[in-house]
Amino acid sequence: MILRGNRVYLRDYIFNDINDHILWNTLETEWLQWDAPWEQNDFDVNRYIDMMTQRLLLPKTDLDIRWSFQIAKIDDDTHIGWVSSYDIDNNYEYTQDAKNLTLGIDIPLQEHRSCGFGKEALTLFINYYKSKGYKELYTQTWSGNFNMVKLAQSLGFLEAHRIKNFRLVDGLYYDALTFKLTF
């Protein structure tokens, strides 16, 4: 499945993406400073290759709901990141029960950030879920991730929940933030 924008498109994960994700999780890791820097990066290359190879063998149709897409540039097909989703409960905590769909985006290399690719990719992802009948979506970040806060607000997300001084990053405390978009 492909969702086309003007400068980027969203597509299903392909075999060639494995190497990009390995690079982004082992060598080009600056992006981890913005996406949950309080978490331990315990990326296991062999386990990742096995897991993704198995997933790629599973059949998919365009009718299957996608919980993530890879982001690629239209002009040269460069793979630049991904969008993904997960559920949170009514207390804004992760759950495996289908409750409140929460969107995320990662663009690992700085050269692809702050130039509109993320906004277009997240807009495509939002519109995908709107077409599936969703009436509200969420996104979560932390108050130190200024670019994500700005992106969420520019797309119409409004702050729904804040936990003060919840995240410790480089010796400083930051707020945990949840934003909500209603159609």
C-alpha cells in the first residue's frame, strides 16, 4: 500500500528497510535523543532481522489496517523514517487494548528534519485513519522535544494531558505530554 503526498509517500515496510533500521539503531542514533531518550536502546541486530523477515512473509492486502508505514521522498525514493501507532488508555498510558489510537513519527537523520517532510507524512497518516472512520487521534511526546510539540500543534492537536516533571533527560526534568486531534 502506498499513500502519496507532494514530497513524501508512505509505504509498507520492504526487505531493504532492514538495513536502514539497523543503521539508525546502531550508528546514526542522534534521533534517540528526541524519541524517548530515557529508554535504554537494547537493539539486537540478529533478533531484528529475524523478526522483520518473518513479518515480511505475512500476506497483506489493501484492506488490512496498517499500524505503521515507512516514509520515503518522492523525488528520489530515499527512505527517511516511519510513522507508527499504538493505543493508550483513558489515563494516557500504553495499552494493548484498542482504546485511543496514538500516532508517532521518527525521521532519524537531521538532514531530513525541519523541512516539511514530517508534517506531510503525519498528515498522510492522519488522513489514512480518518478514512478508516477514526474521529480522534492522539500523539505523545515530552516538553523537551520542541519540534514534535510544534508539529503536533501545527496539525491541530491540542494538549489533552500533562504530567509535570515526569521525564528526566540529561539531568533535567521535563513534562510528559499527550495531545489530541478531533475531527
